[in-house]
Amino acid sequence: MLKYDTLIIGSGLAGLSAALKLADHQKVAVITKKALLDGASAWAQGGIAAVLSPEDSWDEHIQDTYIAGAGLCESAATRFVVENGKDAIDWLIQQAFPSAAMLTTTTI
């Protein structure tokens, strides 16, 4: 019988990122419906909201996220995600994550 410390269901961006972070100190299993890279993150609306150029702003991405979220976004969580988006993208690229560069978004 196989034993794992952590079971991750889903091989999208969040699931595989969690698996990478945990793998150094835990035995991790990832369960997915098909192949490991069949997650739908690349199809998600907008990808990762991140400020990548000097002409861009956190506030514009936050407002775009509120619009896309139809008023259901929690303010502190939205701000945290947007303000940390570039660091998340940089980490994914360093990990040679498939299509990491395609998951970025620009302001609407």
C-alpha cells in the first residue's frame, strides 16, 4: 500500500504549485482526471492578475478582478493576490512550470 503525507486533488496551477512547495519535506501524491498537465489553469479567465510593467497598476488589476468576480471578491484577499502576482509568476517561471508565462494578464 502506498502512503503519502499529502494528497492533492487537481493538477492545475494551484495543485501543482502546492505539490512543488511540499515535495521537499513531504511525500506528495497528485490525483488528476487525465494526464498530469491537463489542468485547466491556462483556460481560466485572465490567468494571474499581476503588475508586470511600469504603465500598469495594482489598483487597475484589483478593479478588474472585482468586475470579473461579480462583486463576490473579498477585498483583502484580492489585494494580496494582485500585489503578490508578479512574485508568483517569477517563481513559476523559475520552476520551469509549463506555460507559466501564458498565465499572466493585462488590464482590461
